[in-house]
Amino acid sequence: MAQLLLTVVAVEKVKKPGLHTDGGGQNLIVTNKQVKRWELRLTVEGKR
């Protein structure tokens, strides 16, 4: 699986609201007010 790593520079440049993913379960969520937060989705024993 190819991963698009979200680097510090890439995160600083993101301005568009929405979900930005790196392909490895880590998501950067940007709100309309330019608030940025991270979300990590993982699976343990087949459950999220």
C-alpha cells in the first residue's frame, strides 16, 4: 500500500477544509475556520 505521508510543510500549506489522508489511517481534518486536528483510525482484532 502506497502512503502519502503528510509532512510538517504539507500540513502547514493545507488551507482547504475537509479530510486529508496519508493512506495509512492517519487523517488531517481541516474545519471551515482553518482549525486543524488529527484523527488516527486503527483496527484491533478486526474491530475499529
